Amino acid sequence: MTTMLGLTFSGRSVVFVGGGAVAGRRVGRFLDEGALVTVVAPALGDAMRAHVDAGRVAWIARTARESDVAEAWFVHAATAQASVDATVAAWCEAARVFCVNASDGAHGTARLTAETRSGDVIVAVASDAGVDPRRSARLRDAIGAALRDGMLPLRRRRKAAGRVDLVGGGPGPADLMTVRGRRLLAEADVVIADRLGPTDILVELDPDVEVIDVGKAPGNHPVPQEEINALLVAHAKAGKRVVRLKGGDPFVFGRGGEEVTACLAAGVPVEVVPGLTSVVSVPQAAGIPVTHRGTAAGLHVTIGQGPVTPATRAALADDTITTVVLMGVAALPKLVAAALAAGAPADRPLAIVERGHTPTQRTTRTTLADAVTDAAAAGVSNPAVIVVGDVAAAGLLLPAPPVAAGTGEPPR
């Protein structure tokens, strides 16, 4: 029978007898824990030698003696000679020192587990009846994948220090979120969510996770930003793990900076997890690269709200720049007028991608001259991303759509 324990090696002596490939692969785990590692071996493999040369491991360049293991907290025997490893294991047994026998794991007094980590959680897998490292590793990998996907419960059941994590959810699909973002959602006590982003994932949370909807729509901000800031601080100060779930990236027109400032001013720990911004991901969903060699060498990003700045006018007029406009449907007439006044050609391609990365995604391709009329005819609405520049031309990467029968125009 085997009992798994969590051992702490920080500042404690660990002896590796044998410095070959197996030892070189395994020593990193102990070094990461802060162990004081000594390797006893006549010669070293490349991996172990790199640790010795970097000063992370002490080296005794000879064969092992019984005195080498007497004062150790833990010993790893991997000399590639079963009889030598067995002898080292016997010395450790006599000295009451736990020992991994790499030649015959079943005859050592300790085994290394296959481990995976998710935040502050460590999951270890070991076989009990006989040693089967490949099976343990396969199971470890499956558990690790489930943890990364946020499919296993990670929430703390005891009171812990509160904190806030601003998580960029990307354009919407849960599988476009980062691994860290999925893990933090699985650990959350409170989720304060926007209207856009991976809202479907909220139904997968534990029933007792509090979900607060603070989503904004154009012209409709039911929860002002100051109240959102206050919610983050209040729940964190109550000892909760708070996730502020946003569409796209928190620092790209997401007011993430304001929320970080509010948390820091209140003494609340806060971190930001980047997300896949719609600046790039939504055009990509329509087959539009925001930069493309020979077509666009630069990218200008702006928001439709507010005046058109001189920098945006210059970008709209520059043949080598792609201009991406977020939240710009209502501002389209203003943007088109500014572009034409700045000298942009009337036939410059323009694309409007609505509801990117969703089943109802739609792309309207037009030109500066026709953009306002075509958008109105198509009934374009938010959420949408506007792309101005030659990269928005139909057929740049994907085949141009066929012409709709009887209209002379491509279908929208």
C-alpha cells in the first residue's frame, strides 16, 4: 500500500546518487521547492551538469558511500545499475531516510508522483499496485486538461483573503479564453460580468457563485462605473475571490485601468488577465488580417464615441494603415466624412463585422463612398467592429462571395 503525502523540501538536504538523464529530468522539481541538492556521481549527464555549472546543485565526483545519505532528508538513486541503486536504498532504510529507487520503484521507500498544478492546487497521481509511470502520467495529463478548462471545482471552502482578478474573456467563445482566465473563474466566489464576452460559461459555475450582471449597451449604462468599482472593492474586502469578467481585453476600451486604480486605492489585491481583443479577433473571424505584408504595415485603433482625432484622420488617409473602430456603428457617418475630408480615396475598402465569433456573425463589405448607405440598408447594429483599409477588400485572403442573382451585388 502507498500513502501520498505532501512534503516540503525548502532548505533541506536532498541527495541524488547518479547524475544521468533520469536524475537530470527529476532534479528540477526539488530545486523549484528550494531543496539543497547534492549529486554524488563519477560523471554527469548534460542536464545535471548544467545545474552544477549554474551553482544550483553541489557535485561530489565519485561513487556513493553510505555516509552520503546518512544526514539527508530525501534520496534519489538513479545510477542505471540496479544493484547499486538497491544498495543505496538499503542504506537509506537503515538510516530511516526515504529513498526513490529509480531502477525498481516498487522496492524504494518513496515514489515520485506525476503532478499537475493549477494556481495553489497540486494534484499528484501515483499507482499503488506496482509502478506504472506512463499510466500515472496519462491520468495526470487528463486531470490537468480538465483543470485548465475550468471543469473541476477549485473554489476555496474556507475564508481566505479577498482579491480581484480582471479577466479578459475574448470575443465570446469560451475556448478562446486563456487557461488562467478559465481557472480563475473556477475559483471565483463572485463574478461581475459584462454583456459581451464568454457569458455562456457562467451557467457552468457552481450554483452558489454569485453572478452580478453589470453589462452596458449603447446608450444604456444601468450600473455606472463608480458602482462597479465599489462592488469589486466591497466583495473583495468581505474575503471573496472576485472575477471581473470582460469581453475582449480589460485594457482595450474596457475601463480596466479605472478598476485597477479603485482596487489599489482601497488596498485590495488585484491582477489583470489579458484577453483576445476584438480589435484583432473579430476581423480575423471574417478572414480579415489587420496587417498583411504588402498591403498594411501598421494598425490604428480608435473608438467611435467622441470626436475624430487628428491621429485617426491621418490613419484613415494613409494607404499603409489599417484603421479599426470599436463601438462605431452610430459614428459611421462622422468617420466616413472625416476620412474623405482627410484625402482618403472614396473606393477605400471598408468592412463591418457584426457579432464576431458567434453563430449570427455577419460581414458587410463596402467602400468609404457607399458605407453609410450600405450599412443602413443592411441594418447594421452593435456589437460590431469596423475595419477601414485595403485589408478589408473582398478576396484578399478568402474567395470573394458570389454575386446574388438579379442584383449585380454580392450578398451581405
